[in-house]
Amino acid sequence: MTADRVTGPTIRPRRLRSTPAVRRLVAETDLAPRHLVLPMFVADGIAEPKPIASMPGVVQHTLDSLRTAADEAVRSGVGGLMLFGVPRAEDKDAIGSGADSPDGILNRALAALRADLGDATVLMADTCLDEFTDHGHCGVVDDAGRVDNDETLERYAAMAVAQARAGAHMLGPSGMMDGQIAVIREALDGAGFIDTALLAYTAKYASAFYGPFRDAVDSSLQGDRRTYQQDPANRTEALHELELDLAEGADLVMVKPAMAYLDVLADVAATATVPVAAYQVSGEYSMITAAAERGWIDRRAAVLESLTAIRRAGASIVLTYWAVEAAGWLNER
Ligand code: PBG
């Protein structure tokens, strides 16, 4: 080859991949601990943290172990904590009374963490009845066995006020009832909690990937949630839900699950005028964990790739059971 004659392509995208430094310089997406939110489970009536068989590495916490783990999470730099409560089986009932009782496990845990942590993190609470009902549905069931939307809204309003009173900064209504954001906003404002923010589960699909979570919360559910959660076949419908949640006053919106719904996430992120979150759910966690345990994939690389992909698709915030571990890796870099 002579100097005045070039053979082969002149445009070579590989130039920008040639060293770690140039790749770092041109990376379009970044991932930092602050983007990650750790979902945590706190159970009533257990003396020791209890491993969740289908989610190796994740436990149901006691109130004490929750406090220690929350402190560690905050020190790792994660952006927030999302709490789920697991009541004792004998405390569940048809309307999920434990959800809005100040003595319910979730409200006690919120109060304890808010006292420990103050405003050092964003303390979030799952606002949904499913952990607290004896039938396991996200709402109140009528005589015909249907989840009654409007009766359920009254329960959500009471639960939301109880959670705000206990100390949550942000609520995550995850039940997919129509009108839930408007009703909860009105209840919070009426009780003086004007600064308690709403992270709306805007597009939440009826997904098989929640399987391990149902173990995690000792779910009582028989059947499925297809009359309230979205059909995995639908994409445009997510934008309808987005319009409604924004009109009702959502402060942030979420898509869930994450990895099988990146198209929906990208659509929502393209239109939303508020921050967008995505929830990398239990089944996503367990699949990668199981494959890595078998030596079939590189765990750390797969976790970081999955989180980066969720960010790339449009999530500002990612809820992930790896939040603290991933924050540790990111802090090493
Ligand atoms: C309902 C709720 C669920 C999850 C979060 N909130 C389960 C469901 O809808 O059945 C799933 C989270 C996960 O799978 O990690 N309160």
C-alpha cells in the first residue's frame, strides 16, 4: 500500500472502540450508584433474616437486620430504598388491614428507617394491598370475585396516608387500579402531606417474571392479576396509562418488568415529562443468578450489562436487587 492510495474503508467505527479510554470518552450511557434503588423486604414475626429460596442473596429482613442493611445501602451511595412488608399469615385479612395500620410491619419499618436515616436517602414504600390480603389480590374483592376498583382506591388512600405519616418520602402505588394516582394525591394533600412524591407504576404488566417475588412476600395469591395488570401483548396502551398518570399528578413514572419491556420503556421515556424508572424484577434477578451459579454466564458482567441496557432504553432510575452490589462495583471503577 502506498501513501497516496488507501484501500479498504475510510470510515471506521472501530477507531472509537480501540482503547478503554476512548470507549469511556464516547460512551452514551452511564451508570452510577445514584441511579439505583434497592427493593427490600421486611417480615413480621421472624427472629432471623430469612433467605428467599428463589432469589439467592435476597432475604426477608427482621426490623433489626433491615436497619443495618439500609444503612449499608445508603453508605454505598444508592439513590433510594423501596420497602415491601411481609405480615404474619394470621394478620392478613380480606381488606388488608395491616396496610394502613401504624402497627403494620411496613409502617413500623418505614418509621424506624426514617428515624435512622432522616433525609439521607429517598425512602420509598410499596403502596399495594397484595402482601396484606388473605386472598393475595392487590385490591378488595367483591362478591363475584372481581377486584373492585373503586373500593380498592379508598384502601389505597388510607394506606398512602399511613405510609406518609410513618415517614416515606415517596410512594409507589403498584396495584394498577384506575384512578389510583389521583385518589392517593388527593388523600395525601388532604392530610397535609403535600411533599410526599408519587412514583407511579404506569406500565405494569401481568408478568411471569414476578414469580420469585411471590415467594419473597409469602404471597397468598391463587390465579392471576390479568384483570388489572397490562397484557404483555400491548405497547400503545402504556402511553395511555402514561397520559393518565401524568394528568393525575404522578411525579415519576415506572415501567415494569424491565428487560422484556425495553421497547415500552423507550416509548415512555420519549414522551414522559417527568423522570422515568424501570423495575428489574425478581425473575430477571433470578435468571441471571441461576445461570451464573451454573457458570453459564459471567455474573458481574451480565448484571452491569443488564443495568446499562435498561438505562440506555430510557430509565433514569433502575430498581434492582443488585443495587448495593452494583454500587460497590461502580465505586471501584
Ligand atoms: C405488587 C408487586 C409485585 C411486584 C412489586 N410489587 C408483584 C405482583 O404484581 O404480583 C413484583 C416485583 C418483583 O417481581 O421483583 N405489590
